[in-house]
Amino acid sequence: MDTTQLLKGVLDVAVLAVLRTEDGYGYDIVRRLRDAGLGDVGDASVYGTLRRLYAAGSLSSYVVPSDGGPHRKYYAINPQGRAALDSQTVTWLDFAGAMSTLLTITTTDTPTIGENR
């Protein structure tokens, strides 16, 4: 299954979830998503998601000076973002539960080739 399409549908909630425990800058967020098992996530997709969530009011941002390079823009989840994360978590768990039910068919319920139900 191509996970790229799945990622597009859940990237907002994944980014909010990563920021729930600790603020982060763009590449740090990409790394944390990949470390969590979303290895196919693209840098550009995450940066676009951060801009979109910020514009929607779910994130705040601040700049931290860097001695060894350019300043880093950090993102933090705010109360609106936490509310969105809570709501999207319920939606995801309901959806994942329904899919798990559909995909967890015992072998006795699985028709053989050519069998009609």
C-alpha cells in the first residue's frame, strides 16, 4: 500500500501530536516524525503543514538565535491546536477501530477463491 496518500490525510494530526510534548523547528519535527515510524514523510510536506497550521491558528512560533548558523523558527502547539488534536485523535481512533474490525477477519470467515457469499 502506498503510504504517501495516507500521510497526506493524517499529517496535520501527526505534526500536532509531535508538538504536544515539545516545541520544535522544521527539520527537528521531520526527524521526530520519521523516528516515530513515518519514514516516508517529506520535508516539503511538513514545512507546508507547519505554515498551514500556523495560519489556521493552531500553532504559535518564535525565533531562537543560533551561534552556528541561521536563526531557527520554533513552533509550539497552542490551546486551539490542542483542541484540534483532541478532536482529531477521537476521529482517528474511531476510524482506525473501524478499519481494524474490517481487516481482522478470521480465516473461517474468508471465502475461498470462486466462492460466493
